[in-house]
Amino acid sequence: MNAGALIEEVFQKHKDQVFWSEKDFQRSYAQVKADLEVVSALLRPQGVRGGVWAAHGLRPYQQFLLALDAMQHAWVFAPLSSRYRFDQLSPWLEQVPLQGYWQGLEGDDQDPQRVFVESLRHVPQLTEPSVKDEVPDESALVLFSSGSTGRPKAIVHGVQSLSVSARETLRFYGAETGDCWLLSLDISHIGGFQILWRCFLGGLTVVAAYAPHQIEAALLEQTLHFLSLVPTQVSRLLEHENIEERMRSVKAVLLGGAASSASLLRTLEARAWPVSVTYGATEAASQVSAFPAGVYPKQEGEVGELLAHWEAELRGERLLLKGPSACLGWWQERQFIRPEAGAQTWCSPDRACMSRRSLQILGRADQVFQVAGENLDPREVLVPLAELSRAGDWVLLAQADEVYGKIPILIFRGPQPPPSRELLEDIWQKTLPRLKYPRACYWHKSEDQLKPSQSYYESALRDGLLECVWTRS
């Protein structure tokens, strides 16, 4: 079934069901269909077809309409993270054959003409398309990640890979038509987008309008059946005793995006919260493995059994996944790269071990780590500091944190103290959201030519041998 037929089938099957609930704004499936027809009629005269088109600062509902239009009319939609200002996103947009973008207008504008036409900017095409600008026919969605080479990675999914993953998640948790799923994650991430796509395919209701730090309010004000949270959000919920009954009444709390500490999981288990520890990735269209809700890991790193649509094997300690939810490939520097192991495969950067279909994650094979569910490659922090390299050397370490999972710690090696925090943050603000700023800077006073290893700094930091120059909350 092609994408257009699939979307029409969903509209007909659930036409009277509420799809979107956002305080004083509600849309049934029939109303979503009507809204989509308006958007499509506005976009065709604007030349929105083929290539990649991005959106920044639009409401999630507006972005979902763009995603549906992309699926129907063979172009590729790229939702951009709200954590970044638009001027910080150039490194991401330079990776793809970008044709244009929507940039949200001031105010809470819902006029389709203003949102979808007046906010649209076309990107001048300086050269004729080349083989580097290949756009696979099945492409529908681009989501960005940090990548493992220091350059952003624009991961490409089609309707099939997104749909197989979404349907398996709905089956695994026993989701039913009319259930409500809180939109608690940014839809520029696969976890956030798949909340929308699961709800759409399954006849569920998206509960929107709550910021990621407003989960408590959503629980108290809404009837919710599913939550998708990262450890930071769950840790904060533990501070609110007034939500205990609400948390125990939901069908499942999908907990992923970063590794959860053993102490956090013990606390959740003691409170009998129906948490499902899950493991996934953007390249895998979200979930790879999961525990049933309310069943907790016995050992650190356990992430449940592979979901039914995945097969896996180990190559050394690297996890090779095979299944229809694997991404089509990714763009880097406008070059489309297909998975080396072949179609419908993905080799995870995580080290793992398996027993039958049960999966345990041992750690990353690269240096990327996660801060509150956001991937952080140390080069994102260190490369902008290259202009200061004459002053000394920089190292970025990941330090365990109960709330954020990991936090970045900066170490400076040189004969003189490091530059001021204000100067460093002035450099970072051009490319980084504040979430990724180092939480502290330590000084290793040294004139040695040889640079110590990372393990040396990890030990020195742990043993209190470095001078703390500044911290930030």
C-alpha cells in the first residue's frame, strides 16, 4: 500500500475519533483530513515537491500536517529542534539537499496562509542536482543526530520503516483506539515523532501543549494511557507525591533516550510505576527492545527482548540489527550513504551482549554520550574552541549524574588558567543549545608537551587532583 492510500485508510477508519487534543484546540481525524487538504492546496503552487524541506518554530500539529503532505506528495520533511535557534542549525542543514524551509512567525498564528506560505523561504539552488543529491524514492522524513564522525548525520526514513515500528509498539503495549498518549518529547527526535505516528495509525489521541518539564501538570489535568519519557523527566516526577495514583494508572511509561541509573530503577520499582525500560535509536525508527510495563531489569544495562520485527547478531561486541524499520540511509555533506551491511540493516554504535533475544547494552563504541536524552559528541563542544588552542589543550569528559544521566565536564591543560566562562559561552552560543554546555571547567596546570590520555583525566577528576575553575547549574 502506498503512503497516500495508507493515510486515506486511516482517515476513513478513525474519522470520528479525536486525534489531537491541545487544551482549547481539538481535531478529529476528519478535521485533520480537511486541514491537510488546505495545506496541500497551498503548497503545490509554492513548488514544494522533491528534495528536503525543513521547518523550525512551527507548532507540532502544523509540522505533522507537513509530514503527512510529504508522505503523500513525495518530498522529504525535516523537523528542526526547538532547542536550537535557527541560526545555529546551519551545520545540520548543510548536510542535505535543502530546497526550502518554514520559519515560525511571531505569535501563536494558526492562519494557514501565514503559516505555510508567508513563512516559507526557498533556498537558491546554485548548481544542478548531482548524484550526491540522491533522494531515495521511499524517503519521507529526515531526523538529525550528532553522527559518529563529528559531522551531523541526517537520517532518512520512509513510511514503511516508520509504520512497522509504530504498529509493533502499539501491539507490544496493548494500545487501543481512543487511548491518549502525551506528546512529551520534541518531534525533531524519533521518540517524539513516533508518538504522533503511532497515535495516527492506531486511532489514539495525541495530548499536546505541555512542555517537557510540565509532565506533572499533564498527569493531573488529563487522562493519559501512555507516556514516553527520558530519565531526567522521570527523576523530576519522583519529587511530586500528588501524582502517585495517576502514574500507577497509566498503561505504560516508556523510559528511554539514555541509560537509567540502577538507583532510579530501584526507586521506580519500589513505587510500582508501570515503567518499560526500552532501547532504540533514530536509525531504527525508535524501539529495538523493551521490557513489558512493570517488569524491571535485574542487571545494569539490560533493555529487554528484541521486538518482533527485529533480528540481531553480534559482530564482536557491536550489535547488527536486521529488520524493516531500519533507516534507508543518511546524508552527510549532501552525500547519501546507504548502510554498509545492506538494505534493512543497521550497525549500532553501542557495545552489547545477547542471550537468545534478550539484550544488554554495555556502553558506546564511540565517545558520544547523552545529556537528558540528547546525544552529545565531544567535538560539538571542543571544535568551536580551536581558535583558543594556542592557550592549551581541551578535553571533554562525561560525568554520571542522577538527573541528566551524564553531564559534560571540560578540562583545560596549560601553564596559565583557562579563558573565562563568559568567553567560552560566547563561542558556544553560536552553535550549541545551553543543555550541552559543560557544567564545570577544571584546570590541569602543565607545560608538558605530551598530552595525557583520557583515562588519566578521568582518574584525576575522580581523585580530586584538578583545580575547579568554574561551575554552572
